[in-house]
Amino acid sequence: MSCVFAPPSTWPRRLTGFTLIEVLVAMVIVSVGLLGIAGLVVESQKNAFEVQQRATALQLAEDLMGRVNANPDGIASYAVDLSAKPDEPATLCDSANSNCSPVQMAEFDLWQWGQALYGTEIKTEDDLDVGGLVSPMACIDVVGSRLSVSIVWRGKFTRPDIKAAEACGDGENQYTSTADNDLRRIMTLNTRVG
């Protein structure tokens, strides 16, 4: 008996392409990757807002420190807690009226600075203030020539209060979601004047 082999050109060829299982596995892998990327985008947008608020607080604190350094004789008048927009002072110490006392200059500085803190320079069409921090509060302490500026604002998401020893804004309802001060963000800068 003789064996006859078919020539290689007549052997069944392997079909090229993908099976349905391979396509489904690939789709699951791509879907998981896209969900991860979407989560990163949402998290980065949330953190971008927090960074913007922190940068605004830093800029405001440095601005107030510059104002106090320009008016060292009125340093004691800067010791206030701002939990609401300050009222306009009786004397506006701008370029048209430069004969202000150090106390009057401090009142004017705190009024201007409070306007920036609460964002009154930028308004919506409905006349809402949108230029400052979210639910801000400021605590300015003066001991001798030492100045401490603490700025508190409401964060966008909850996290543990890492500066629980700071009294500024402590226990305020606007900074609490599920635990004490879990929405409170605080920045404190200290300097010596003079």
C-alpha cells in the first residue's frame, strides 16, 4: 500500500482575522482604559479648581503684607477678623486724598483688600461676586511687629482638616460637610514688619 500525500498547495489554510472572543476581550481592555482616563480628567479638573483657589489666597495674603509694609505705623489697625465684606471707610485714601493718617490708610487698605477677598471686582450678569475665594474669611493677627495673615475658604471636596490647631474659620458651618472642617482650606503667612 502506498501513501499519497496531497501537495502543500491543497492543504487547508488558516483563516486570517479575529474571532469574536478576541474582539470582545480587546473591547473590554480598551473600555477599562478609557474609564481610567475619564476618571483622571474629572480628578484633574477638581484639583485645578483647588489650585486656583490656593493661588488666589496666596496672592491676597502677599498683597496685604505689602500694604502693611507700606504703612508700618498703622500696623495695629490691621488686626481684624473679616467674616463679611468690609464697609467702605469714611475716608478714601486714594491718589486724590493722600493726607491720610496711618489708621485711615489701614482702614482703606482693609476695605480694598476685603473687596478683592470677596471678589467684588468681577461680577456676573446677575450682579453676583465671582472674582474671589469661595466663602472666604480672614484672620489678621498683629503682635508687636509680627504679622500673621490666615485666609480660609471653602474647598470643593471633603478631606481631613490638616490644620485643626488654626482657629480661623474653625467650626463654621460653611466649612463642614460630613465632619468638622472637612471643607475648610486655610493658608497662613507670617512676617515681620519694619
